[in-house]
Amino acid sequence: MEQTLLILKPDATMRRGVGAAVFEQILNALPDAKMKGFLEIAVPFHLAEKHYAVHEGKFFYPWLLQFIQVGNVLATVLEGEDIVARLREVLGATFVEKASPDSLRGKYGIVGGVNVAHASDEPANAEKEIALWQKEAQLDLSQDGFEAINAYIAKWLETPIVATEQIRQICQDYAREYLNRDIYQSEITELLIEECPDWMEAELSTLANAILGNMDLDRDSDR
Ligand code: CDP
Ligand code: MG
């Protein structure tokens, strides 16, 4: 049976309500999928590098390594028929602006490539990624992920999700001039505080920095 690797990136892991909503909607959209293993982890550099090795040398690669290490991520494996393509469909297009508004990236993504989650793009890559995360992150597929994910949803679903639109607006304002970056960064940090109840301000400031960092890629390339 086909398997795929799902990683909730730091934007969706630190924003606890977003993570809970994303898992809930994935369970609803893919009710036949088996969830195998569930792990919250701070991605070590060597795992970030290997996980994203296919993008090495691309203009966004350094940003991507930085972003995935900003805070914790949540990892699980989904198993089911045609699950690779079906999970990517639920997630939506890579860029938040291009993702359908009812996809998870369209609903909860902040901007550009700050896009909620990673999902394997084809079965052969899924196999490689799953093997990597089993080896380097001790993701344990013999563990039933379903219960753990439901416990996560129950714990965090009530956490407010209030900042998505406001942060998107701040990013647009920032991209108009690319000035006063530190002011925009503190504004985003302030908004994240309510959504990220168990993270310190300094950690949220690092996430805000990575969000603006993705905007900087727009300025520095013609993506
Ligand atoms: O995640 P997905 O497979 O949809 O996209 P990808 O092409 O494999 O790129 C990996 C990740 O890099 C994306 O999810 C974005 O977070 C980021 N990215 C970006 O920020 N800017 C780009 N031009 C391309 C990718
Ligand atoms: Mg990809």
C-alpha cells in the first residue's frame, strides 16, 4: 500500500490551532488513510539538509533550511490508495497565493513558501523520505499515529487562529518598499504570540524573520 510523508512545518506547528485544524481536516478529507507514527521534533541541520537535498543549489535552498529549523515540526506517515497525490491535493499548490482558498495552504499558509506543510511529491520519493525520517528522526511507523494525532487535535483545536490575514497584509506592506524590516518583524511577532501559546517571544521573532525572509526571496529573484 502506498505511503507518504507529511511534515507540518514550523509555521503550522508553532501556531498550535493551525496544526490542530490541519490534522482534523486531513483526517476528514482522507478518512481511509492509516496514520503511522507521530513525532514532534526540532529538525537537526543534517536532517534538514538531507530532506531538502533535491533543492540544493536553488536560490531558495538556504532559506528553506533556515525555515525548517525555526521551531519544531510534526511528522507522520499516511498510508492508503493513491495517498501521495491525494494528500498533495488537500494541501494545495506550493505557493500560498496560488493555492485554492479551500485548500490547507490557501486557508492557513502565510505567504509564498511559508506554506503549512511538506508532503512527498511521488511514491518513490516518499519511500526515500520515510526511510530518512525513520533513520534520522526515529519516526516509528509501528506506532499508531491516529490516536496521537487525535490527542493533539483535542489539546490544541481551541487555540485561536486570528493572525493569518493580518500577517499576509504586513508582508504585502513590507514588500512594497522593503524598508523598516525590524518593525515589520516585531509586528508579526506580536500577532504570533496569541496563536503560539507555548513559544517564547524570541522564538516567534525567529519565525517572523523567516516569514519576511521568504518575501526577501521575491525581491532578490524573479520567482
Ligand atoms: O513543497 P512543494 O513540494 O509543494 O514545493 P517544492 O518545489 O518541493 O519546494 C519546497 C519548498 O521550498 C516549498 O514548499 C516552499 O516552502 C519553498 N519554496 C520557496 O519558498 N520558493 C520557491 N520558489 C520554491 C520553493
Ligand atoms: Mg517538494
